[in-house]
Amino acid sequence: TIQTDAGLRTPIVAVLGHVDHGKTSLLDKVRGSAVIEGEAGAITQHIGATAVPLDVVSQVAGSLVDPEEFDLPGLLFIDTPGHHSFTTLRSRGGALADIAILVVDVNDGFQPQTEEAIRILQDSQTPFVVAANKVDTVPGWQVDEDAPIKQTYEAQSDRVRQQLDESLYSIIGELSDAGFSSDLYWRLQNFQNNIGVIPVSAKTGEGIPDLLAVLMGLAQRYMKEEMEIDVTGPGAGTILEVKEEQGFGKTLDVILYDGTVRASDTIVVGGQNGPIVTDVRALLKPRPLAEIRTEKRFEKVDELAAAAGMKIAAPDLEDAMAGAPVRVVRDRDLDDVVEEVQAELAEVAVDTGEEGIVVKADTLGSLEAMANALDEAEIPIMRAEVGDIAPRDVSMATTVDEEKHRVILGFNVDVLGDAADKAEQQDVRIFESDVIYQLVEGYEEFVEEMER
Ligand code: GTP
Ligand code: MG
């Protein structure tokens, strides 16, 4: 983990955007550029995240980042794979990410998941920048590998630049429609009220120096106070994923945003049926890339400090939920910590009634976002849970009085076993999507048809 004496933690940066717009490629490029800069050892791979220390940021960004001007230790990037929604990334009272990169393909512009991401950023008041990706695909583009964007942008022919400008201005227009004032980042004086748009190519590395420089600058200028933590205190984190792991049983992939976790700690974890109290059995981080073998992918460690991604193995995690909190007890009163976790779970508890639809979502955060969207649309909910759609959910959906409520909405989940057949037999409709507003709209259309 990257750490400074000042007790400033690494800002957490989430990368989000529509499927195939280049989120993973962008992170690969950041990692790759850093490795090429001869700092391979300095990049640390976390569970679900990648840490890039300040000196590496400054080497990749060249003259755009002078390390003397910064005291934040670097940046921790969270990958959000296509099948995983950014809504997972919640934490006590808000967003887990301190900053976000919204990746938009210049050829494709805004797409459903881009819009969804924007709504979530807006709701959680997360500052963000837009990476207008794939600039190298503009016909006639002259590649200048890993160059700052302004330099390579100005070196293009007028025709190429005009074509890129058209795409960039349509992105700026879409941002404006969504209620955000934005401009190309080098024209902005004030990043607090304006969104910086950074043209980049995850393929050629053009614009990557600018992206890192802008993120680092934003974090340093606007987030420094929030980064001041008790670096040795009892840890607080968010579960990214609950996963079965050979030799360990059910494990938690966690992003720690405060304090430390030790292999000897007792922790309290948010579960389906309330807080779970358990003892850490092993604290795991990935082995260095070169050593990865399927059977021994992890390395046991004694302690990890925020901000970091890690895997926690412990007993009794069957009910743990993605998006739920993890708290280290350490020298505090266990009851207080349980209460803390309980309160956080209550914060996202969904109002349910006797009559309404069944909602299933992949994480606590996405369930909360679904519930909010349904509430806005005045659609009642009978049951809301994290997890795949199971036969018992179908049974549940048959207990309603109104035909239009014999429905299950599934966000980013699978339909298990014979749940689909059972639904068909019992006349229960299942709607699935990985875009919240499409689920809500799909259901509304279904109700309209039915009432016609
Ligand atoms: P999901 O995780 O599935 O949501 O996709 P993603 O956003 O992570 O996209 P990914 O990085 O997997 O890239 C999708 C495709 O676009 C891949 O074939 C990449 O090689 C390609 N791609 C990404 N960035 C660039 C770019 O800057 N230029 C070009 N030419 N291709 C790119
Ligand atoms: Mg990806």
C-alpha cells in the first residue's frame, strides 16, 4: 500500500462507462505505461484495484505533473467490469469512489450505460472527468505514442481535427443535456463547476499523461481534506464481491477506504439478515503478475491499510452482500460496531409492502438505486433483495392480488435453475437488464399494454 507520514490516503478513482467503450483498456494502458517507465515494481495490483504511486503518475505524465506540488500518495483505480454496475461502489453516506473517470467512445457518444453512470454520479455527487476515448480511430489520425493530447491534437490535419471536434462537441452537448457544464480540459480554469473532457486513446496512450495529471490535480486541490485519515485505526470498507474461492470457501473482495485490517481482527460485515460478526481467517492480496498460477493466486499478508483492495477469508460469510459495509472491531465495543453496520444497512433498506413487485439486484448499491427509481415511478415493491432470481422469488411473486404485480425485475443477476420455467408455468413475468431505467421503462410499458 502507498502511504505517507501525513496520514493522507490514496484517492479512489472509479472507471465507468458503457460496455466496450474502453474502461479496461484504459487501465491496462495506465499500468502498461507505468511498467514501460521502468517502475514495474511500484505498481501494485490489488484485488479489484490498481495502485499507481505519485512518482509513477509523474513519470507517465511527464512535465504535466511535478511531484513537488503534490502530497497525496498516488491514485487507486477501481476496475468496474461491464457486468458489474458502478452502483456497487457505495460507502458510508455516499460514493466509495472519490473521483470517477467516465469513459465515452468518441465514435459512439452517449449510450444507455453512459447515461446511467451520469445519473449515479449526479446522485452521489461524485466529481468526475470524461475520457473521450479511441481518438486514434478518427480516419487519418497520426499517432504520437503516449504523447500529451494537446500536442498530438494540434499536430493533426485540419480535417482530422475537425472530425474529432465534432465528436467531442457532441459529447459536450450530451453532458449539457444531462445538466453538466463541460469543455475540453485545457480550456477550463475551474474544475469544480465544470467537467473536464480529455480526449485519449487507450490504444496509443495519447492523452493518458493529461488524464493522470487532471485526476491528480483534482484530487490534490479539492479532496485533500477528505484524504486525511487515521491510517492505523480500525478499518472501514465496502464489499465489491462475495466469491467462492478454492481452499477458502466464501470470501469477500473489499475496498478499504479507512484505517487498517489485520489478519487477527474481528470484523462486522453487512449480510442479508443483518450484521455478521466473524474473525478474519486470512487477508489476501494477489501475487505479483509473473507468479500467478491458478491454484495459488493469492498471498497471505498480516495487515493492509487504506486505500487498498483485498480479499478477506472468514467463516460465516454465506449471507454477506456486495455493496455492504465491512468494519474492523479492534479495541472498540463490539455492540457499537454492530450498531454502526446495522445503521448503515438501515440507510439503504427498501420500503416494502404487502402488494407490489419483486426486485432482485447484484449489490446493495444497485438495489438502492433500483428502489429509488421505482419509488420515483410510484411502483410498489413487495420484496427487494440482493441475489439471483430463484424459484422462491417466483413463488413470492404469485402471492400478489394484482396481475400487474406478478413481476420480478432483475438487475445484473442470473435466473437460477428452474426459476424461468416455474415463472412461465405460473404466469410470472421476469424482466432483466443491466440498465436501471430500461428495467423501469420496460415494466411501465408492460403495465400500459396490460391496461389498454
Ligand atoms: P466492458 O468491460 O465489457 O464494459 O468493456 P470495456 O469498457 O472495458 O472495454 P475494453 O477496454 O474491453 O475495450 C473494448 C474494445 O475496444 C477492445 O476491443 C479494445 O481493444 C478496444 N479499444 C479500447 N480502447 C481503444 C482505443 O483507444 N482505440 C482503439 N482503436 N480501440 C480501443
Ligand atoms: Mg472491461
